[in-house]
Amino acid sequence: MMDIDIAKIPYIKTEIPGPKSRVLLDEQRRYETASVTYPRSFPIAIRYAKDSLIEDMDGNIFIDWLTGISVLNLGYSEFIRNAVKSEMESTWHALEIPTEARIEFLKALNEAFPSNMRDYKTIFGISGADACETAVNIAHQVSGKNAYTIVFEGAYHGVSGGIIAATYEDKYKAGNNSPGFRVIRAPYPGILWENYSVDDVIEYIQTAIRENDIDSLLVEPILGEGGYVVPPSGFLKALRKLCDDNNIIMIVDEVQSGMGRTGKMWAFEHDGIKPDIVCVGKSVGGGIPMSLVYYRKDFDDKLPVPFHLGTYRANPLALAAGREVIKRTPAVLDSVRERGKELLKRLGEIDSDSIAQVRGRGFMIGIELGRNDKPLDSITMNKYKKSMIEHGIIMHTCGHYGNTFRFMAALNIDQKLLDTGVEIFDKVVSTQW
């Protein structure tokens, strides 16, 4: 990456995409499936990435507010590079045979959970979808039934195998013909343009319990792809009580909200609950593919041998990177909570007729755009998205209407880059299209 004063970043010297990026984008289109999506939103080719900066092939330097969809919660950090390089000297594939990296990771993971969950067990996977599917399979194995699972509107739990049924949006299911798990979908409270309270949701689920055989409930403590929606206070506690009262296994999907994203290691900690099963992914491998399920020890007795096989589970390189992320994340949590509150305030003060709501917790913030009491249309949203990257910020969207910008920068991002990013975001969304 070229040596440039951070005060001059972002540094944009060509149109987007630049000529060199266009060459690689054209080559990608020639050889790779046309179904890839991210180059459509981010039309650049990456040359190098460091910390919270991404340089494209044309020498443009962008501020990274994407972090690979919350996969790089501590950025493209040098300590992750060094951990992976060091592990390469030992081994980079070991099946389930223990290595020092594996044991050190497991110990660090155990200590990262609340003290009343230190006796839980871990089973590894590759992706967030893998983790969520395994979690539901564990619940069915424990209950001994192929019962229904309660899931929620706006949820995203993956698009493969059985778990695809739990994901809400039809657009994510196109081309997948798996019938998936048996699910009953409940409303999620706090979604803009809807009007469901916690009591409404609990009543809905109670009715479903009376009419169906249900053994599990799968919930995101904050909706991710569904729009970065923070539910009303008491929602998770109400779900925990409902599960306890009805012998239902409570699964919390922390794939996107975990690993410090909300200012606590796990988002469920804000509500003081104790899940039966936790799904972990994305940043847990520091950018190297890995996921896991953390579940009650007594459930382990119900699992057959073998259970959930996979050749690449818990790759030593991911374990080494993840160990560093887990150990270093607690040091930034206070900063994430404090800076997150300030950021929420600053974003909420932007004078734009296009901003319908700003919401979030820690560094998991959604800015939903709308006008005249309606979600902003896709044509206008695409103009805003294009303008963001042209101004040097890589930032993604989410939500049922695709009209929510989501802030998910690295937890350790330089404050100058944060300040500059807010100024650019203000400028972009204050433009009338």
C-alpha cells in the first residue's frame, strides 16, 4: 500500500472502477459464474488491504466500513498475518487431531463466554450456515424429534441444506431446492414499517406452541441481514422464559453480532440471558473460514459418533488467527461501547430528508433510508451506494427493502477514519437524487 498521510484518506485518483480494476472485473466475468453479487456493489479489484484500508489495482485507497460483512472485526491486522505465518511453520491441516493451536483456541473461546457457560462444549464448522444448521440438528437430536423450530421474520441463518428454511428473504433462496427444516416463523419486534411489540411476539409464539410440536427456537439478538434491528428491551429475556416454560431449546445466532461487534463479546450478554446453544462464525477465524457451535455439556451425551463430519473443520490457520482475535477483542470493548454511542448520536443528527431511522448497538449500526413514510426505492438506494464508494467509503446495505446502510467497521478503526467516514456519509445521504 502506498505511503500516504491518513489525513488524506480516502485517496481517490481515478473513476470507479479504474482501468486496471476493470480489466480484472472483466476477467472475473469471463471465468466465474455470473451469479456472484459483491462486485456489483463494490466494482473494484483489490490489490492490498491493511487495518481499515483497502487499496485497489489503480491506487485508490478506501476506508473499509464493510470488514468482509463483519468477518474482520479487528481489521486486516498485522497480528493476524503473523499468527497465520507462524502456524504455517507447523502445519496447515490436521483434521480433528489436536494441535497446540487447537487447544489454545478452545481454552480462549471458553474464557470468552460468561462464567456460567464455561462448562459448555464446542463443535467446529466452516461457515455461519454450517453452524446454524448444526445447532438445529443438535436440538433435534437432544429432543429425539424432528419437530418444528421457531424462527423470525428478517432472519438470515444461511442458504444451504436444511437451514435455508430459517432464512427469511426469498431472494437468498433462489436456486436452492432443499425443503429445509420444519420451521414456524414469528414476527421480530422493532422492525420499522411494522408494529409488533414483545408481547405481540410472545403471544404469537405461545399460540404456535399450543398448535404444534416445537423443540427449538433460533434467534438473532440483533437482526443482521434483516436490517440491523435492535429489538425492544426485554425481548431475549422473554424468549428465554418462554423456552424454559415450554421445554424448548434456545439457540442464539451470534454469527454477525458476536465477537465484540455490539460492545460486549456476545450480544446476548446485554440481556443477561444464558442460551442453550450459541452459533459463532464470521470474525471468529479472523478472516480465515471457520465457525462453531457452543452448546450445553449435557447435550453432548445425546450426540452420536460420528456427528457433523467435515474434512476442513477447525483448520489450524483459522484457529491460530482466531485465538489472536479472541484474546485481543476484550481490550477494545469499552471503546466500542463509547464510540458506538457517540457515532449513533452523530449519525442521528445528520440533516437529511432521506434518513428514516438510525439504530444500533456498539459498532453494529443501521441507518435506514426512506421518504414520505415509505422505504427508499431501490433505484435511489443504488445511487447512494454508488456515491459512497466513489467518495471512498466501502459500506454495504441490508434489510427487507435493501434500504438500510449498515456500519460494521473494524472495532479498532482509527478515530480519524471514523470521523472522515461520518463526514462523507453525511455528504452523500444529504444529496437529493
